[in-house]
Amino acid sequence: MGAPKAITFDCYGTLIDWESEIQKFFKGILDRNGVTNADIVSFQRHWENLQFDYIQGPYRSYKEVLKNTLPMAFREYGYPFSPNDCNLFAESMGKWNPFPDTREALLELKKYTKIALITNTDNEIVAETVKLIGVEFDAIITAEKAGAYKPSHKGFHLALKELGLDKSEVLHAGFGFKYDVVPATELGFKTCWINRYGEVRPVNVKETYLVGNMSTFATLVRGMAADR
């Protein structure tokens, strides 16, 4: 079978510990405002649902997305919020920690294939993140560059163009099922759902491969490369 000629990755949630970092950020805001016993996980999911719906509309920078969705989420939960918190969120994203297995797995994968990012954020934010990960990517497609957020197909098409490959030669790997597995499957990519938290498949779409972390994914691709 052989390894794919390239693997495209979601970044935040797949390579970066998105959920823990968001929950830490939200808890910091609430703690500063004296809010205790908040259900941070439920609140995070609520905001992400608002954001998912919002980005289906006309493209706006990620900072604009935050300015339009974060205050709404805080208001609907009755939590205090400052407009400056949107700026702090965007400024902090590039400093959020990768998962412990991210860098080693990416370095292993680079032995067998090209690696690229398709990420729902701005160029400036992801540039800082890539420096933190410390691994060079063969292509980086942001929502800013594509003019659209996943699950739009635009970022996937742009990735194929920049990599100079056909969809049959690329595997897309991601944590966000609706953001990544669904659109990649619609386009005919092979996919790998990196389901770090053992979540239930949210829609009736089937990924090609299912793993629980990046280390296992690297082992899977190493096996593909050996099977020529």
C-alpha cells in the first residue's frame, strides 16, 4: 500500500492541546471575576457550537470571529466578560502547548511523507504555534489564506494545489470530526480521526482510520510505509 505522499493535519485539537488551553483561559477569566463552580467544559462546548455556526457565514479574520462569538457565549451563560479578553485569547493561542506526543510523531512522519497544516486561524497566530512545535511543514494553509474556515472545502483544495498532489495521494488527519473528517471525506480524501478523548462519532460519516493519539498514528503510517 505504501504511505500517502502527504498528510494534512488539523492543528488546534490535533497537535495543540486546544481543549485544556481553552478551559484554562476561560477559568482564568471567571476566577478574576469571582465566578466559582462554573461548568467550564459545558461552557466551552457552548462557545464552540456558536463559533461553528458563525464561521459558516462570510469569511472574517479569526480575531473578528472571536469578537463576535466569545461575548455572545459569556452573555448567554451570564458570565462577566471584557472586550479585551478577545485580544488576550488571540494573543495567547500561539503560546498554547502541543500535546506531549506531537513533535516526536511529526518528526517520525517526516521520514515517510510530506506534512502540512489546514487550520482554522490567522497566519500570525499559526506562525507562532509552528515555531513552538519546532517542526517544519511542507505547506501551511490557514483560513486567512483560503478565505474560508473548515468545514469549507477551500482550504483542502488549496492544500492540494500547494502540495502539487491529487486527493488520492493525501491523507487528512484531525481531531474535529465535523471540521475535518466530514469535509475531507466529502472530497474523497482518506482520513484519520485522531479521537483523543474517545468521543462518539457525531454524524453518519466513517473515517478511514481511527486512532487515539499522534504516537499511534505515526506507528500506523510507519506500517504503511513498510507495506510496499
